[in-house]
Amino acid sequence: MEAAEQTRYQELLEEQKEALRKQLQEMGADPDQENTVDGLGLDFGFADSAQSTAERNKVLAVIERLRENLQDVNIALDKIEKGTYGVCERCGDPISPERLDAIPYARLCMTCKQKESA
């Protein structure tokens, strides 16, 4: 991968990292902690506690997914530093630029990702 391409992906990843951190903070989660916070600002005074529990579970699921994405972005940034960015973790082949444009933190090439999903 050329240096200019790598720089472009690094900038994209840095932007995504900041956006994910901001989303986590807006949801009441600390982006630097792996565990979820207890007081997410949900109203537990609802007469319907099942609704409150369902709402809390949805928020926790979103926070978990955001944290997973943030972790993937951090791994991709580490790979850029190590010079291994854009290489499939499973087969060692290059990940296509089209895939990296769509998902800059992709860890698998399309062939390996399709095999994983099957």
C-alpha cells in the first residue's frame, strides 16, 4: 500500500475514532473504559419496569457495538503503525481498496469474510 493511501486511511480512522468516542460520551459511557456505566440517565421511575428494562438493554447493546467498533478502529491504527494495515488476518492477502473504503477497520478480505459468514 502506498504511503499516500495509508495516510488517507489513517485520517479516516482518526475521524471515526473521535466520532465513536463522542457517541459513547453522549450515551453516558466512558470511551476509555470497557465496562458499561450503571447510571445511563434512564428513567427507572416508569410505572412499567419492563419497558425501562427493554430501553436500558437497547442502550447497552448500542454502547457495546460502539465499543467494538472503537476497538476495531484502534487495532487498525496500530496496524498502520506496524506496517501491517490492509492485510487480511486470516489468509495474509491484501484487503481490496474498495473494502477498506467502505470499512477502513476491516480485518478480513472479502473472501475470508464471506467464508466466516457462511
